[in-house]
Amino acid sequence: MKTADLINDRLKNLMIGERGASGGKLLTVLKSDLKQLFSNYMYISDGDLHLELDLTENGEHLFNLTVRSTRLYDIGKMTD
């Protein structure tokens, strides 16, 4: 199973399990998964990924993601 599929499954399970919850556990797991995903494409230090979750007046969940990197990996070498 691909990393993206694993992350998608974990997200679904967390969203179902945390309905009505503050989302703290969700943010922790998402941040870990996103760091792993972005690390496949760029160098990321521990403090370089920031994730926030806001609840809109309409009840929608709004994720704000910031990723800082000083070096991107050469994609050409990854696809050979």
C-alpha cells in the first residue's frame, strides 16, 4: 500500500473517531503523516511544518498548512 493510501486511511479513521472532539489528536497524527509525506520530496526540520485547524461558522473544518524547506530533492532522480 502506498504512503498516500495509508495516510488517507488514517485520516478517515481519525475523522470518524473524533467527531465532536477538539481535534488535538487529529492534528498530532496529521502533522506526523504530513511531515513523513513532505520528507519524501524535500528536507524538513522538526519545526518546519506548521498545521492549524479552524472551525468556520458554517461548521466546516479549515486546515492551514505551512511547510518551510531549504532544499528540494531532485525529482528526476526519484522517477528513474
